[in-house]
Amino acid sequence: MIEFRQVSKRHGGQVVLDGVDFRLLAGERIGVVGPNGAGKSTIFELIAGEAGADAGQVERAKDIRIGYLRQQVPAGGEAVPIQGYVETAAPDLETIRAEIHRIESRLGQGDAGEARVLLRRLGELQTQFEVQGGYDLHARAAAALTGLGFRVADLARPLGEFSGGWQMRAELARALIGEPDLLLLDEPSNYLDLPAVEWLKRRLEGYRGTLAMISHDRYLLESLCDITLEVAAGRVTRYPGRYSWYAREREKRREVSLARQANEDRKRAQIERYVERFRAKANLAAQVQSKIKRLEKMERTEVAEVARGRGRFRLAPPPHGGQEVLRCEGVGFAYEADHWIFRGVDLSVRKGEKLAVVGPNGAGKTTLLRVMAGQLAPGEGRCRAGHRVVAGYQSQETADTMDRTRSVLDTLKSAAPDAAESELRHLLGGFGFSGEAVDKRVDVLSGGERIRLAFARILARPPNLLLLDEPTTHLDVESREALQDALGTYEGTVVLVSHDVAFVRAVAQGIVAVAPDGGGVRRYAGGYDYYREKSAQEAGETAPAADKPPDEAKAARIEALRDRKALKAELRRAEKELAGLEKEIANLEKEQAELHRRLAAPETPADRRAADGRRLKEVEDTLSIRLTAWEDAGKRRDSMEASG
């Protein structure tokens, strides 16, 4: 499908790709990994034809349709309604639709022979339109947008009214519904919350084409990609396995290369000693020359370097504090009067606990964390820290609000002016800043380096409570794993918000779920997999399979027993919901039929026809959403009946 032949590419003086050869075969699902700046996005630009190679060739299959999600939203389209913008992912369908309309308008105007030709062509176009998903494009666009967190009311709003993160979600929906032959996704989980990441995983599991995905999200890589393409040091290496296998295999390859290199070095040293010892012996001159020639011909094995980022996190031991670190009692918060983000929050955080706050974007996760950190005062109730608790809070903006004109060392000095410089240098060394690196200005640091510096600044005065809002943003896989390991061994208390499923799974021992639209805050006693299983049971869905420790499995069984009594009541509610949806669908279909009748009637006035056309679109949109909801409700009802 795609073949790179001796492709080289430079960015300025940096060699990004150096004579690389690899293929993407039809039907493969490929995860592209490597340090930031290694050239992963450049490969996608070359595949899409948006950049040219300095040397070599990039060959593409004929007539291949490519869907491409970039890390930035392309300019233009700001005034287009967001659903209409997503539907532009299929320009071929618009071309086919236009030709169908032209043929339909010409039918009946020519002779019988021409009519037969036109009808045959019309049939071909209609078949092609159906195969490419033209008849359900509108519904698929709506389903993709709502799956990624948009409300039905948002679908008619212009793209430009949304923030950059929501525009990226629309761009992701646009890439998905085009059903291309090759789907290129560059960091698709950026800006997604955990529910949207789970939806994306399910959506991509059903994608039938070839998938190539750049991601630092190990959960998506492990779940979706069975081939791993490593981009590092100008080379591209193909590993025929999932991310976990690739991580083990690259270490094995490096160990083999090191052993081979050490063996070569020993042989080289032996030959050099022989030459030095017998160089002056006339009777051994021939043997010495033979050894010298052999030495010159010896090749040195290159060590298979592991594609590592520069992630490094060393957290200082926390100071002693009380057993209860934080208590929220009846806490509520509203940015506007009578519009509560959450209310009645009762939460106790104990010493040494590690909790993850989860929920959809906009539900109030960051707001809750800021209230816990004392950055926001609650509108009602109180949130108080325990005895001798020292909080360290890192927001999503922390790394971007540092003074960019200061050096790394001066940034730390400003946070701890009375600390010894040697102490600060030692702390910076634990985060990958040593030697001349401490004199680098903040404005030249990469995103990952700024995150590490932000952590170092928090730890200049070691806290025993860490409150972290999206700490893995801008971190590559290696840096995420390093932070994950550091938090895992940290003896203090951690409350974090993150959309990285693998990170939350590894760190969090408990989950605090924030429901949208003031739906409340609930704590789950187990980790992320337990939370998913429990929330699926509550929704009447099939619980996702997951390997859980014995204590979590026991907790799940206890909770299931407690809920059994409520199953019949849930089933009755599901039946009621289904009946309501069926009644609403019947009314919508009745209105749809009446609108079709009026639009087809020649006596309908022009102004009424225009209003009916607009209303018909609204009815069809709502009907599509309600039908999806009806199917989901039916599945939940069936699942509850089976479990009862």
C-alpha cells in the first residue's frame, strides 16, 4: 500500500530520516513510536504528500483514499456548522451526489436510448454512493460527534465557536467517518477525556482499513496496533508485535548488540597487543602486517539504541503529616449563580492514597482539583487540609506560565529562594537537568522538559500531597513511564486528573468519578478497571474484561451482591425508557412523513417549503439520535434480563 525506498529528510541541519526503507501493507494496524522530534509526524506528511523527500521515493497504491488527523486543525471552515464540517471528510460522495442530481434532471428529456444509458449510469452511481456510506453519512457524523462528547445542540454551531481542543475532536470525527483506505492518526487521544478515549478505542476496533497511529498512549497502542514502527536516530525499525512485545524485544536486541560489540572489542584488543609486541621483530613482519590488515577490515557492530525520551523523575520523600490528608464536607461550586458544577461533595482522602479523578470534559474534574488545592473557594461547604499537610499543585497551565526569560536554575531559585544552590542542582539532576542544562532558558525547553521543570519547582519544597492536573501532557512514552514509576513508589498522597488510561491504571488505587451537568461526585474503592466494570453494571452494559488483583475482584463481587436487589427496579426503568423512546420515534416518523408530503405537494408556498425543509433536517437529526439511543437502551435492557 505504502513503500518508503531509501527515503531521507532533513529539517534544517537535523537529519530526521536517513535512507529508510519500510512498508505499510493493506489491512495492517501500525503503532508509530519514538521520542519527540524523531520524525514520526514527518513520515505521515510524506505519506499524505504534504511534504517531499530530500532523497529516495515514497510510493503509494493507485487511487488510495487517505484520512489524516494532524496535531493542529487546518485553517478554514470556521463558519461551517460543525456537523457539516465533519461531513466534508467525504468529497467523493459530494461529487457522486452532484452527478446523480444531474442525471435525474436529464431523465425524460432525451430519447429512449439515452435514457437507458443514463439509467445504467445512475444505478452505478447509486451503488457506489451506498457502498461508500453516502446514505448514512449524516447519521454517522452525528454519532461520531456525540461519541466524542458533543451535545446534539452543538451540531449546528459553527466550528469557530469551539475551543481548540473541541475543534480537534471534530477533526478526529472528520477523519473517522470518511472510511478511508488508510487512516493516519497523529496523537488522536490529545484533548480527549477517558470516556472519549474508550469510545475511540471501540470505534477503531471496528475500522476495516489500514491504520497507522502515532501515540504516546500505551493503552491505545496495546489495544489497537499489532505492528510497531520505531522511529529514532534517523532510522525506522519494524517490530512485528504489539507495544508491550516491542518494549521487551528492543531491550533484547540492544543486549545482543552490546554483547557482540564487547566480543569484537576483545578480539580487536588482542590483535592490537600482538601488533605492538611484535612490530619490531623482522622475522614476524609478515604476520604483523596480516594482523594489521585484519584489524582494518574488522567491522564494528552498531548498538541497537533504545528509542528513549529524556524522561526522568525523582520525587523527594514527603514530610510527615496526619492520617487524614484532606476532607471535603458538603462542597459545592458554581461559576454562575444557580448553575452548580457539583454539589454536596463529601470526600475523605487518607494518607498514602493515590486517587484519579475521572469524568467527561466539562464535568468539573479540574474545578474539583482546584477546590482541593485551595485555588478556588467552594460556594458552599468546606474543604480543609489535614494536620501538617503540604500540598503541591500542578495545573494544566503550570508549565506554560513560568517566566520564559529565566534559566532552569533561576526558575527553581524563585520557588525556593533560601535553598542552597547545590541542593537545587541536585534536585534538577533528578529531573534530567544536569551540567549546562540548568542554564538553558525556559523558552527553549521542549514541552516535556517544561513539565519536568514544573515538577522540580513543586518539589523544591517537598509536599506530602500532590494534586496533578493532566501531568502526562507533552510527555513521550518513556517520560510517562518514568513519572508513573516515580508516583508508584512515592510515599505521599496523590490525587490526579489524566486521560492516559495506562497511566491511571498503573497509579490510581481509587477512582473519584465526576458526573456531568452537576450529576454528583462518587468514589469507587478499586482501581480503573474496577470502576469501568462497576459503572458498566450500573448502566446495564456488559462489563469490560480486565485482569484485577484479588482484593479488587472481591470488592466487585460484594458490590454485585448489593446491587442484585436493585436489578428489577433498574429493569422497570429501562422498560419505561424504551417505551418513551418508541413513542417519541413514532411521533418523529409521523412528522417526517407529513413534511415529505408537504414538500412534494406543488401547492405548498415557497416560504412554507423553506421552513419545512429546515424542520425536516432537524427532525431527521433528532430521529437519528433517538434511534441510536433506542438501540442502546434495548441492549441495556437485554443485558439486565440476561444477568437477572
